[in-house]
Amino acid sequence: MRKQKEELTNRQKAAVMLMVLGSEIAGKVVRHLDEEHIEVLSLELARLDKVSPEQREAVIAEFYESAVAQEFIAEGGVEQARQVLEAAFGEERAEEVIKRIVAAMQVVPFEFLKKADPSQVLSFIQDEHPQTIALILAYMPVNNAALILSKLPSDLRGDVAARIAMMEQTPPEVIRRVEQVLEKKVSSILNQEMSQAGGPKALVDLLNRVDRSTERVIMENLSENSPDLADTVKNMMFVFEDVIQLDDRAIQAIMKEVDMKELATALKGVNNDVQAKIFRNMSERATAMLKEDMEFMGPVRLRVVEEAQQKIVAVIRRLEEAGEIVIGRSGEEDMLV
């Protein structure tokens, strides 16, 4: 688990800001991002560790200062931004903010590896082509690059060192391609602990407020890079109690596919409104039989009820994927026919 005092990465700070904004506003924000940034942020949000109040306040303050600086840099350049920030925050703080913004405006390749543990980076890259390793090390902090180089097999070490020495300008598209491949590799290997500050629940809240195409992009990326995390998110996307939000036609379609004994068990753990929604879409005879089954089985363990509910939710997802029913999402436009 991350120590509370450890500095957050820029991506983690962006995920914290989404949490601060709340799922409704965050959902509106991500609609304006491109697919790559949506994928990266959603994965970071789902993996976000516990964030202390101090870290959260620091992220908000940094975001505010950066927004002010960027506005004035865009309007009047760095010097005008410096003057405004000095008046607002003082000379020392203004200089710190300006340096950070100017650095952020300059895209540095392999930025995500700067704070990575050298031993982890070594495990990621040691099987890559020597030219690829040389390219990565050339952009890493010198101390880290030296440590990684020293840990490479002796024959590979010499080859990589020679390639670094002979390296000339590398086309940006080549750097970006290597960066994308390595970043995916890193994302699939790192297994960071979920926490209260972000985690799957936070991502689910966000997904429930974006449009269907954005949701699909995010889930496809999660399935590719973190299958277990994707399954966790899917299991939370629609819970059994959400059937109350479905229209009658969808409920009737679901009733044709589920086992009545499973349904009787699942209904033991829900409120009267959910039960009424189900009963309303069944015949009187079928409703009577279902109620009789529920009374006959008596008390049921919570684990058994939840398992029955999960089976029915699986049916609901299958019907939705087949296009036979529609599960509404807030943020989607209504279709007029």
C-alpha cells in the first residue's frame, strides 16, 4: 500500500481531481477527452490508493494554481503569468508554479517511468530489443538508467551502452510507438491495491454518467489490460436492485430466461418496491407460485441470496449485449421515435 506522504503522479492527481469533482461533473469532463486519455484516467481511477485529506487539498490547490497560470500564459505569456501569480501567491510560490507549468507543457518521452522502481523497469524492458532498451534508458533519469544498465546481462549491457553512445535523433513517431507498447506492458503487470479514495466503485459511478460509447471504450481497455479489474467493475455496473429502473418489456424478457427458484431466492433480499416491479410483470398464477416458493424456503443465508442475484444479473447483461433489452445510462440522450 502506498505511504500517505509519497508524492502522487500527475495521472493520480488527475484521478483525484475527478473524484473531487464528483461523478456527475467528472462524467461531463471525460466526454471531452480523447480515447487514449479516457483509458488512462479510468484505469488510474480504478487503481487509485487511499488519498489523505492533505494530499487531496494539495491536488486541488495545484490544479487551481495551474489553471490560473495556464490562462495567463495563453493570454500574455510566461512573464505576465509570473506577475499575476506573484501578486496572488508570493514570489517563491509563483516561481514554483511557473516552472511546473512550463515543464508540463514540454512533453518528455517515458515520463511514466521517471518515478518507477528501477528493478521494476528492468523486469519490463530486459527482454526488449537492445535498441529499444537504449532508447528508454536515454530518456530516463541518469541514476536510474545507470542502475538498470548495470543489472543487464553482460553481453546485453555492452550492446545497449554502445547503442546509447551512437544514438542520434529518433523520429517522434518511433518514440511514441515504443512508449505506448511499454506503457501497456506496465499497466498490465502493475498490481496496485484498490482503496477507498478511488477503486472500482468510483469508476462505476463515473461510467454510469458517461455515454455508452465512452463506457465501451473504457471497458474494452480494462478487459485488455486488467481482466480481473474489468470483471469487478462489470459486477458492480448493474446490481440486482437496479431492475426497478428497467421498463416492463425488459422485465418480461428477463422473466423468460431466469429460473423461478433462483428468482424466489434473489427476491428474499430486496425491498418491496423491487418485488412489486417483478410481480407486476407476471401473471397472477405465476406470482402466487413465486410468493409461495419464497414463503416455503424460509430464512436464506445472505451469500445464497447474493449468488442467486448475480446469476440473474448475468442473464440481464447477456440480454443487453444481445440487444434484446436496454439498460439506461444517465447522460445518454433519449431517442424519439
